[in-house]
Amino acid sequence: MEWKEHYAQDHAQMDETHREFVALVDRLSRVKPEEVVEALEELLAHTGQHFAQEKAWMEMSGFPPMLCHVDEHARVLDSLEKVLAMTRQNNPGLGRIVARELEDWFIQHAATMDAALAAHLRQV
Ligand SMILES: [Fe+2]
């Protein structure tokens, strides 16, 4: 997965975090089987902070569709935790599969929910 300029939401900190997210997903899609657990742990730690930051912005700004956005984040974190647990039980091939799923998810999520959040943050 590589960063594309149209992923940018004209919000410097959000875009920086999203660039890091894309780089970590890319790494997960390429690492050797013995490095999948570490790549997933790093992605999970980053994603937890990334979503917590967006939630703080939503709370601070009174973002109307906050619950919907936060629910979607929670589902992603939950599946990443499950994938990490399964990978630890010796299923490293899942890393590549989840990286592909996350790429599709991110493109869709950034273009809709994060774009709406960034537009809302610019207004308030
Ligand atoms: Fe988001």
C-alpha cells in the first residue's frame, strides 16, 4: 500500500497520522512470516492512538456522527486484536490478508468518515 495525495484531508495532523498508518499497513503486507507479529503489534499500537486522537477531536468539536465513526474504529481494533492473537498461534499468513483488507477499509473510511470529520474540524 502506498500513500496517494488524494488521501489527504487538508488537516496536517490527521494527514501525518494517516501517512504513518499507510506505511505500517504497507510494512505488514511485506514482512517475513517471522516478523508479522511485530508488525501487527506496531500497527495495533499506532492505530489505537490514531483512533483515540480522532475521538478526542470528535468530542471536543461536537461531531454529530461521532457514534457511527467511533463504532467503526472499534470494529477495526477488535479485528486487529483477533488477528494478532491468531498470528501468535502460528498463522502468519493472516498478516498479508488483513493488510489487504485494511487498505480497502482505509480508502473507504478516509474518503467518507475522516473527510467529514476534517471538514467539520475546519468549520468549528
Ligand atoms: Fe476515522
